[in-house]
Amino acid sequence: MSHQQLYPVTQAALARTYLTNEQYLQMYQQSIKEPEQFWAEHGRRLDWITPYTKVKDSSFELGNVHVNWFSDGTLNASYNCLDRHLPAKANQVAYFWEGDEPGVQKAVTYQELYDEVCQLANGMRSLGVGKGDKVTIYLPMIPQAAVALLACARIGAVHSVVFAGFSPDALGSRIVDCDSKLVITADQALRGARTTALKDNTDLALGHLGAANPVKHVIVVKHVGQNIDEHAGRDVWYHDLLAAQPKHCEPEPMNAEDPLFILYTSGSTGKPKGVLHTTGGYMVWASMTHQYVFDYQDGDVYWCAADVGWVTGHTYIVYGPLANGATSVMFEGVPTYPNVKRIAQIVDKYQVNVLYTAPTAIRALMAHGTAAVEGANLSSLHLLGSVGEPINPEAWHWYHEQVGKGQCPIVDTWWQTETGGALITPLPGATALKPGSATRPFFGVIPAIVDNEGNLLDGTCEGNLVLLDSWPGMMRTVFGDHDRFEQTYFSTYKGMYFTGDGAKRDEDGYYWLTGRVDDVLNVSGHRLGTAEIESCLVAHEAIAEAAVVGYPHDLKGQGIYVFIAPRVGVEPSDDLTKAVKEWVRREISPIASPDLIQWAPGLPKTRSGKIMRRILRKIAANEHDSLGDISTLADPSVVEHLIENRLNK
Ligand code: WT7
């Protein structure tokens, strides 16, 4: 890594930045040496109803893990995103919404957003929803998605957004887990001219739950205009509900540690976990990182091309930019529809200054040479961002040259659903860049690298990435299962939060993320648990055993490689393979659909019956020459069979 290229801070970035490198270094030192003073000061970037006097109270000690920030302060997140901007910004655009189909668009000002949030909040209160109630949001990327989040925040309801690509069963299990009273959905979603019947899916999900169904009402946005089955007494049209509601709604005063939202994410074991974020610390983190990482300044047009179904959408489409009074682009569609020029055309159309997207999208465009950027004027861009997976240097350079025309710094932001916002990231006016490195920690973040025994490593090293102390934006618990929170994040290495990621640190103290070291896959920036896919597979009638591993994939980063053993009497066939793929798509989501399915009479196991995934990973990666020690295998011939019939040659 010593010969890597260095991209110094550009003059243009330096000319407009909040922070130079010296200021970053000085502030960073203060943030970790005097966290109380540092965060007492920066917490004041929000408007508080009751100012806090306490700042930090946390412990990572197993058995006593707790994280509290600003815990005697009260505030309202929607007030911070809306009301406080109105005097100056009522007519400023909050969202330029760009529909799936070019030419379909809508601008929403801060006043309009405020009005609609208040109306929906009042409408929800009229349905009996209030502080502490859970609301599941299952919506496409339309302005009502932001409205729904903020309306929940306004009345103190806790939202749980479920990505619109998830199946009825995935939706249903998330509804039950958090005991949602209300679902907000739309008739259909539209992405790349393909529709998803969200309301039908909701009906199916609730139908399957039977007596366990906690949902009293379903609010339906008429978006595509499709007919829906109306369940009298339960379903209500969004537009009907809002019609009678006043455009003012008192924001509910919330304690800083009252929950703001739950967001389900996959881990290495079991079903998805409800990651719980609270109000004060999360909002401080969302707004502060949005300001400094994207060097956001009034007048900028900012576009985070993520989906509100993921944490990136929560923090960097809704809460961060709105807390800062920003103007954002919100895009309903996909980068490749109607063709690969779409992203560039949107940048051109709205004169976007900051573009934040994922390596998988960049690689999809890069696959078409320069076609994706031809004919569009991209000179409005001054900053680019990347998130979701390590960005390979090839994609970094293409992004830098073709999209940024060599002029725009790239902020490669490392973070997780659990962290609430960016933790390791360049700051455009302070950090010299190295392609492929997320560089240095944000304020208050203390990363470290440990070996497999949990020993802290010094200087340049490679190992497991941990975080040594809490930061305001971090998750507080796994909803309903604090023990799982402790076990998942704090039991691997004593007194440390384990990220699940591998990382290197170089001679400049820069961090290089190397990918997950646990059984979590990152497919096109989507996080999937192998255990989750495996349990779906073995629920299929033809399958006796299944093991799922990732393998390097040019476009997706990682592809999904499935090894399955059929039940006795089942003959594998192409049709059956197709049916298995279809099964996973339907039971979980198209994003979990296997890329390669290899049938095998058996899977490699230790004598104690544990599937040896290490070996399967090697075979899937076509690295079977270096299988390592297989002496503990119960039956080595299984491996020969697998290698002979491997699919990724
Ligand atoms: C995992 C978290 C961050 C919001 C979207 C994903 C990987 C994320 C980077 C990056 C290398 C990255 C990690 C992390 N990841 N950003 N810039 N460089 N890896 O959130 O679904 O919770 O996934 O995504 O492996 O643990 P998520």
C-alpha cells in the first residue's frame, strides 16, 4: 500500500470547506479527549425543547452495555427538520422528486412538506396512533415516504421502514416483531418501468399473520393508480385521510433517548434484527455528518441516490439533509432506466452539486464505457460520495474521471445500519484521498484493529475492525432483545463494539475496509445474512441441506453461491434449480436471489457435523488449490465432488 496514489485536497474544496486538515486534527483530538465538552457544544446544533445538562453515559462492558446521550434533553426530530427552517426557507425546495419515468417530476418546498407532514401526523393521531406506537412503512421512493417518516417523528411514533423490494413474508415478520399498529404503503411501486404490488403484498403479509396480526389500519397512497382490494374499516386512502386534516400539528416533545426508529438488518445468525435508534444523538450525528462529510452549504443541490428502505435513505435523504435545511433530489427509479445515461441526465437537469451513490451503481454504468456520461453537462458537481461496500480502485477512478471530470473529491464513507451515520470518511477540505480507502475517523469515533484473539494491533496492520467507545449516533439496542444486542456486538472482543468488518491501517493511519469477516454478504450494497437465505432454502420441499457463501462478482461486488443437497428421492434438474431461485425471490426478495446453485449429494462437514464454510468459500471463489487443512473433514470425497462440479470456473 505504500505506492498508492494520493489525491491532495483540491484548491476548490479548500476554498469552500468548513474545516481544513489542521482544524480536523484539532477537533478530532478534542472529540476523543474531552467528549463531554465537545458534544455538549455540538449537540446545540439542534433545537431542543428542554436543553440537556447530561451529555454522555455509556458502557461497552458485556452484561452492562448501555448507550445514552443528552439523556435529560427533550426535542422533536420533525421540528428540527421542518419548523425551524420555515421562517427563512418556506419556499425553498426540500425535494426535487424525479419519477421513474423521465418527465415525471415534482418539487416539494419546505412549506409544502411541513403542511403534509402535519396533516398525516394529525391523520395518524385520528386513527389512534401516538407516542411509542410502531408504524411500518412500506413505500416506494416518493415524497410521501419522507412525509411518513417525519409524521411518525412528529407524534412520537416509532417507524420501521421495510424496503419495498421485500416479500410479503419478510414484511409480515417485521410487522410482528415490532408489533406495528399501522402500515403505510402505496397501491404499487414503480422501478425501471416494473411494478410491485405493494398493497397486495401488504394484504398477503397481514393475511398470513392471521390471529398474530397486530395491524389495525393500513394507509394507502394512490401512486400508480392501480385498483386495490379495500378492507373496510382497516384500509384508508392517504388522500382521504389528509383531506380533512389541519396543516398544523403540535410536535410531541421526545426525550433524547426515546426511540426514533427501528430498521431491520441482517446479521450472521438468526432472523433480521431490529436496530433501534433514538432521537437526540442520532439527529446530532445525522446533521453533523451530513454537513461536514458533504461540505453542505446553503444553496447546494444534494443527491443521495439511495432508497429510504435502507439506513442511507433514513440518514442522508431524510434526517440529515432536512435537519440542515438542504435541497435534495429524490429519485424513484434505477440508474439504468430508460438507459445508462439516467444518472448523468438527472445531475444535469437539477444542476446537482453533490452526488452520493454506491459502487455497484458505478460499476453498472462503467460497464458501458463512457456512454453513461456522454451528452450530459456534469460541471455542476463539486463532490462525489460512495457508500455500501469497499469501492474498488477501478470504479473509483472511473467515478473520479468520468463523472467528476477529475475535479471532484470522492468521500468514501464507511458505516453501518448500526452506526446511524458515517464513521470513517474523508472530509473534502481536510483529507487527502487514496482510492479505495475510507481514510480517517469522524469526530468522536475511536476505531481500532484487533487480531482474532482481541489483541489491539499497533501501527500498520490488518485484522478486525472494532470501535472502542460510543458516539451519539450509534444504535441503542436490538428491539425487544437487549441480550442479542450485547451478544452480537460486544461478546466477540471484550469491551469493544465489533463491526463484523475486516480492515487494514496504513502508515498514514488511514483505514482500508476489506469486507465482512462474518457470515454476512454484501450483494450490490445490500446486506444479507447467509443464515437467513439458508433457512429459506431448507424450507423448500426438495432441499435437505443448504450452505450459502459469497464469491467475487464483477458488478455486484459479491454474488450468492448456493450449495444444496436434495432430499432423498429428489432428482436435481434445471427446472428445479429455477424453481429454487424463484422460491428465494418470493420468500425473501429478488435481492437475495442466488446467482449460482450447485447441487451436491452432501456438504463438507467436520466430524462433529459442522458445515465447513471456509472450504465452500474457496470453491465458490474458484480458489480450490488453497483449501487449507481438510484433515478434520468427515468425508473428504465430498470435497472432490464439489470441486469437479463447481460453477464459477
Ligand atoms: C456494511 C454495512 C452504510 C450504509 C449502507 C450499508 C459495508 C458500507 C462501506 C464502505 C467498505 C462498506 C460494510 C458494513 N460498507 N460502506 N464505504 N467501504 N465497506 O449499511 O446494510 O448496514 O451494511 O456495509 O461491510 O459493515 P448496511
